[in-house]
Amino acid sequence: MSAVTSAVGRSRVSARIGGISESATLAVDAKAKALKAAGRPVIGFAAGEPDFPTPEPIVQAAIAAASDPKNHRYTPAAGLPELRDVIAAKTRRDSGYDVQASQVIVTNGGKQAVYQAFATLLDPGDEVLLPAPYWTTYPEAITLAGGVPVPVMTDESTNYLATVEQLEAARTPRTKALLHCSPSNPTGSVYPREQVEAIGRWAVENGVWVVADEIYEHLVYDGAKAESMPVVVPELADTCVIVNGVAKTYAMTGWRVGWMISPADVTKAAANLQSHLTSNVCNIAQRAAINALSGPLDAVHEMRTAFDRRRKTIVEMLSSIPGVDVPTPQGAFYVYPSVKGLLGKEIRGKKAETSLDLASIVLEEAEVAVVPGEAFGTPGYFRLSYALSDTDLVAGVDRMSDLLREAL
């Protein structure tokens, strides 16, 4: 009997799960860490993870929570009532979106919120417009929910921003939703208010739901603002789901606390799903999130200042490499340079036909880990996270620059 089929010829793994690809960003990060553990001095630009520790008051809140027996038991599947209240208050404070705690569901990180939103909204065959480059998890979550991701291609000439005209050209009678992410992973692009409004009004007029990922809302630079679409277009509120979390803003990637905010009927349905899927999120992490979201934003501002400094450094350094074209991002902590000018060239006896090839060469020869654009639906690009130390950032880009200048 083969490893993939049973004695009766049936697949051992369902087609639904067997068709999922591993997270490319996590795969590259894992390979980099494995090489580092083997003694190689790899510098990783792959993972979207702040290099700062979680602020100490948040940690102390978790320690106190762990000692309280009330956190040792099951709690409501949709989240601690206190945390749902805090998330609603934080949303009003930070984006101006007036929501009720009853609209909030606390999830195991932002990824679960994304999956759960699509699982709740989509029927088999429903299409979701997905501006590309896109975060590697989006199409997998859509497909898992029975939907069909429909990429809407953008590039560096428009700073990776999709237009209403592009969305309308991609819309069909099966279009159910649009995924909107601003600031963007992987590009760091931020949609200006007028474009957010135009897209929101288009969505309302055409009965298209919007799933808006706002997890990078606090990480904006150069005067940019992360506009919340249902705030700019209030009529959208009844057909919009917001997903967010503490991971990026508070350096809490490992704590696994996210949330979704949706209209009452969607919230009820998603809560029913979560009651069977995971039950409650870890109570200790939820208590830590209460402290994070209700406390001051001083630590957040300090991290953003560091990210801004690194952003300017990495853009300047990458821009000096022949064959690399890098727009200046206004948000998140990523740059998304085009490396199309280097494809087809040979480096140290190896031909880089694709950005996947080029990323492999950079890892093996320069000991620098980057994620190729294939992972985000747009071959010919790299994604680099600048959420690493200033020293490693400069050393890593220097290594990569020295190597890529050898392209023949």
C-alpha cells in the first residue's frame, strides 16, 4: 500500500487538506533557523515578527493571570467578556469604528480570524477578489472555506494598490467578497483615504462583502493613515468583517490572540463555529491582551520609531543594487522590491530563472533568507521584513548586495 492511498485506493489525506500549501514565509524562516542551528551565520528577513520582547506590563499581567484559578477553566468560546469590551473600546479609540462587544469574537491569532471569516461567509464556488501581492495565507483560507480566490494583479508602478476599475473587471456574478489589507503584507503599501472610499462605495453598490485585515494599523509612516473602510463608508458596516490582533502592534506573535468584528448574524454564526473548532482562546493570553489593549501606546510608538529607521535604511540600501527596484513602503514592516532585472542572469555558476531560484541562491551563497514573490502570487519579487536588529539588517543587505552585484 502506498504512502498516500489506502488498500481500497482512496487517498489517505482529504483533497481539501492535501491541496493546502505550507506557509511559505514560515517554511523559509524554518529553513533559515535550521541552517543557523547547524552553525551557519544566516540572517533572516523572512518572518513577519517584531524582534522586540512583549512589553513587561503585559507579561506581568499574564503571570498574575496564571496564578488565578478562574483562568484555569473553560470560558466563553467567543472570548472573555472583559476582552470583548476592551476590543470594542480600542476599535472606537483607534479607528473611530463604533462597534459593540457583542460583535467581537476573540480568536487564536489573526490567522484563525481570517479563516473563520471566510468559513462563515462563503458557500462552495463563491469568489473572493484578492489583490496581489497577497499574504500567503489568504488564498489557502479562502480555498479551505470552499471559495475561489481571484487574484487582482498590481505591481510597483502603482505602489501595489488595486483600483476600482481592476476590481470591477474581475467581478463576476459569483463574487461574494473582497479581501482588503492596508497597511499591506507583503508590500507595506497603504491605501489613501480617497481610494478606500472609492473601493468601499463600489463594494456597497455591487453587494460585495469586504474582509478588512487591519492588523498593521499602528505601523504607518510619512504621515500615512490606516483608514478603516467601514468608517470612511458607513454604509458598508452591514457587509464588512474586520480582522485584527495583538501580534504585530504589541510584539505578541506567540501569544495567539486575534479577533474578528462583524454584523450580528455573522458573529453568531462564527461563534457557533468556534464553539466546535477551538472553544476559548487561552485565558492567560486573553488576560495579557486586556492589559495590552487598555494600556498606553508608548511601547508601540517606540517600536514604530525603530521600524521607521530601519525602513529608511533598507530602502536606501536595496535601491543601490543594480536590477532591484523598491518602492518606499508607508506601513507594516516589509519592503517588496522587484528583482526582475536580475532574472535570467548567472551568479556563481547558478542561473536565476525565477525569483524562487534567486532566493535560493541568496540563501545558499550569501546566507540571507528572503521570501520569493511566488509565495505572494507575484513572481519576480522578494519580500524582506525589516523587523530585525539594525545591525543584522545592514549586515544582511550588505551580504545580499555583494552577491547580487556579481550577476552576469
